Amino acid sequence: MKVTRPLVCFVILLGLFVMACRNSSSDNAKGLRPADVAAKTDDARDAHSYSNPEQVRVRHVDLDLEVLFDRKVLKGLSTLTIERTQAGADTLKLDTRDLKIIKTEASTGGTNFAPAQFTLSAADKVLGAPLTVQLSPQATKVRIEYETSPSASGVQWLEPAQTAGKRHPYVFTQSQAIHARSWIPLQDSPGARVTYSATIRTPKELRAVMSAGEPHVKAKLLPGNYKFEMPQAIPPYLIALAVGDIASKPLGDRTGVYTEPAMMDRAAREFEDTEKMIVATEKLYGPYRWGRYDILVLPPSFPIGGMENPRLTFATPTILAGDKSLVSLIAHELAHSWSGNLVTNATWRDFWLNEGFTTYLERRVTEAIYGREREEMEAALGLQSLKKEMEDLPEADEILHVDLAGRDPDEGFTLVPYEKGALFLRHLEETFGRERFDQFLKGYFERFAFQSITTADFTEHLKKNLLDPNPQLAAKVPVEEWIYKPGLPASAPKPQSDAFAKVEAQAKGWLEGKTAAAKLQTKQWSTQEWLHFLRFLPRQLNANQLKELDQAFGLTKTGNAEIAHQWLLISIRNKYEPADPRLEEYLTSIGRQKLIKPLYEELVKTPEGRKRALKIYAKARPAYHPIAQTAVDKVVKKA
């Protein structure tokens, strides 16, 4: 049949109209307008990555690395399996930071590699340098030969003297937020999930462990050779490595502890409830999907409390209090197996989806294992810390969906995504009821399992599955205010602790001179009660009061890192000289940023304190992790 030109035009226009209607209908079915769709696309763009997964996506990373302690570098190969997500794409863009790129090659099947042209562009002080590799039309794998810098931001090399055993060197990585690019050339974005495998070559007397779990043992390996497989797709910041004098001990059928032999007994006793925590979390939010859950206790320079690397949480030794009073950190890192590792923030401005959810889950697990009173004490301490920190934060940083464009994403690691995020979820729980909210969360983890999502994805899911079915209750929840506005809504939950009320009553009695410190009923106090007691005291105390407390309770000598931190803050403010040697010992023996940074901040408030801070820091800085160094550098330079 012959078709006339006007008829052709009509048919084309009709087709375009039908397609537009279908698209509009589909969007409206999801509660989205075309403008919302555009906004969601913009939200999913990672401002902290040069990579181009929308054109070429890395699906698997295979590492073959040699650990060279004498040069303090990792050297070897990274082979990337790629998938073209846009037809005709001919370049692969990767993130790097201070990497020496020796050569790049490409292959169509992984057997024969041919040289591939690459460009390593100028480095940005935050993002590092983009690496662009030219691809042949059929290339499915890219192999990069490289080595790290001795000062890589995500790698810390320790001398034997900096370890518990004092006999062997040690190295570990810390990839969150964008430090994976300092030891692996890859698409370093939480939205670019990958599986990975690795061959790690170490000195024969040392052991390698990774976030893939136990070494792969199907093939017979030579001493000093370790193979690992991570079959589940994870965000790159969860790729982790440690090498040192590392032993292991089982805690349960699927749990265990790794650490230096000198710390093994302490760690195993402290973490003996780990299996119970897994069972409690599974009852609430569905099965644990990662096989094993082990804990690696690192040397004291580890810059954070814990890192939820799948199958092998990295943890600070500062939580080994001897009475399990600080193991909520393990509950937190375990909870990340659902919120963070299973369902991940797509960009770092969505970080609260990881940490707010995990802090909420941590508290629920703590309640299940140790009781409601313990949970409420920890929630109350969390709210105290949040309010104190927000006093000094700009309003823009009090927002859950924080704008971090042009900034180091590490700057977004305030208490806001943790504690404000957890309070938002607790508000939802209190509004809709625990049973209904637990079912919502269980469905949320199932719906987005092994995906990286944005805040818009969450709010759409929340609207469809909790708010819309319950309009009267939904009217009580100011979602926009919680997520997009600074501060805390008036409806924010207020955790209450009867134990804290009793602590306050005793503190008041002592402050008023009615009770001597030695007569206070503190024998059964938990770490949480001690922290509340010390925080409740006025900022200014006289020398006699400080001496009385110290003599009664040995606060300067306490081995509990959290209590010591709070006492040393008080000592700095009030110039309590008997605590001065302990302060220096504390700052030069641990590197956990949460504990050391506030002490430097307090020191630099006075001229004499600043001199002391600089003197101590000059001694302590070489042993700090690069992440902690960056944070404390800003404190001492700003003062």
C-alpha cells in the first residue's frame, strides 16, 4: 500500500502522543510527575566520583596484590569485568587517588590482553585523579598494573611497636567514604556495586584477611598466598584488607573473632553474645544473608569505632571494656548487614539511609539482648550528643539529605545522619506501632536487597507502603521537616531513663555537699550511667571536687576508653593537672577520631592548652591513621 506524506506525519504524531500518555500513566502510577523523575535522576548522580557507570559499568574486581612492607605499598593488578550500559561507549572512567598507573590493557575474553591507551588527569584535592581507559568495541575486561602511595589515605602501615604483639608489622585499609580509590583503581561510588576476588601475597609469617570472609581453600596455596571470593555485589567502600600477626577463634556456628594473639582472650570474652545478636536481628528483620559474621579487632590506631565490612567487621580495641558495656558498637556494625551492606545509600548525601537505619536497628538489638533500660540509656546519651553537636553545626549540615557537593564526604559524618535519622525512624515506630513498623522495615530490606538507593527511593517506598495506607497516622509525621529541614521537629521522640534520673539525683546531692563522693552508690553503675554522671556535672568544678572524685573512683586511671574520654574533657576544662600525664598517654596510644578529636578541640581553646596540644600532636600524629590526621590537622591549624 502506498502511504501519502500527510498520513505518515499523522501516524508519527499519534505514536508520540500514545507513548507520552503511557509514560505519564506509568509515572503517575508511582506517584511521580515528570519533574520528579528528572529530580530522582539528578539525586542518583554521585558528586564524589568521576566514574561513568551510566555508560560502562564495572561488575567485578579481581585483585592480585603483593604487600610490600619495606616500601609501604601495595603493588600488582586490578582486573575489571565491565558491561556497556550505553551502546557505543568507548571509554571507561575510574577513580584514583595518588596511584602510580604503570600500564592498562584490555581483553575481549580475559585470556589475551592488549595494550589500551589511558589518561590520568590532574588531581583534585578531594576527589583524586580520574583515570580514563580507551576501549576497543568488544572489550569486556580491563587490566591495570599499579601501585599505591606510601601515604595512601585509605591504608595505614604500622611498625611492630605500634601493635599489641610488638613483633611484626601490620597494615589495614579503611575505604569509606571515598578512600577505596587510594588503593584500587575502580568506580568508587556506593551506587556502583561490584563482586570481587583477590589474591594477596604477604610475608610468610603474616596472615591476610578480607571482607570476603575466610580465604578460599579449594586450591592448594603456597605460604604467604591468600585467595578470597566475595560473590555478593557490594559498594566499593566495603572492600577491605588487613595483614598482620592475626589469629582467629570461633564464637558460635557462624561467628568468630580475629585479632593479634595478645588480645584474643579479651576480645573473645567481650564478644561472646555476637551469635545472640544475629538471632535477635533475624527475628526482627529477616535472614542474615552473608554466611558468616566475624570481627577483626585492629590495633589502637584504627580511626573509627567500627567498619561494617561484610563478613568481617573491623573494630577498635577501645570497646574492650571488660564488661560488655560498649558492645552496642558490635550490634551497630552487625545491623549494617541489613541497612548499609544489603540496602546501601546511592550517594553520600543519602548517608543517613545507612547510619540512621543502623542506629535504630542497633538500639532494637540492644533492647532484645540487654533490656529496655540499657537501650533507653544509650538512646538518651545519643540525643544528648546530637544536641550538643548541633549547637556548632551550620543549619545546612543539620539536614538528613545533606548537600555535600564540592566537599569531602567525610565532612558529612556528623551525628546528624546517625542520631537524627534514628529518631525519625523511632518517630515512625511510635506513630504507627512497633509491629506495623517492623513489618514495613522487613519489607523494605526485602524490596531493596543488594541495591543502592536514594532518599527519593525511600520516601516513595515509605509513602506507598506506610503513609498512604494509614492517612490519619501519616498526618502526624512531618516527613519533609525530618528529611529536608535543619534541627529536630517538635514531634521528635525523647528517650527517658529511670536509671539516669537516679544518677542525676546522686550527682545533685554531691554537688550540694550533702553526700561525699565516696558515699555515692555507684557500684552497680554501667558505663552509660558513668557517662551520664560526668556529662551532668557543671562545666566548672573546683580543684577539691575534682580531687575528691578522682580519689573515690580512680577516674584518671580508668581503663574504660569512653569514661576516660569524658573525664579528660572535664580535666582539660578545669586545668586538673594530676590528669595531665594520662591525657598525653591517652592521645598518644589510641587513634579513634571520636575520642581524640574533642580533646584537641578542648585543649586549643586556651593559649597554654594550644601549646600543649601542638606538643602532644607532634608526638602522636605519626601513629594516627591518615583520616584522623586530616581531622586533627584542621583543629590545630584553625586554633
